[in-house]
Amino acid sequence: MDDERWKAIEARLDAIDKRLKDVESERRPLIGGNIWVLVPVVAIIMWGLQNILL
């Protein structure tokens, strides 16, 4: 292959790589920081249910 074709392929690959990085940076975690609020709340609920069942 000639150099122009290789350069075109590399440019296209770089563009695809950039788009992939943009998509990955936009993706948000499903749970994130809210897990630290959820854990104590669940623990309190389970503690309350344990006292009801006993």
C-alpha cells in the first residue's frame, strides 16, 4: 500500500479512537457515589425488620 492510503487509515483509526474515548467519558456509573447513602439506609431497614421479627 502507498503512504497516502496508510495515512488515511491511520487518520480514520485516530478519529474512531477519539470517539470511543468521548463515549467512555460520557458514560456514567449506574450506582456511583449514591452507594454510600444506600448502604446505611439498607442496614437500618434490616435492623428494624430484625427487631420486628423477633
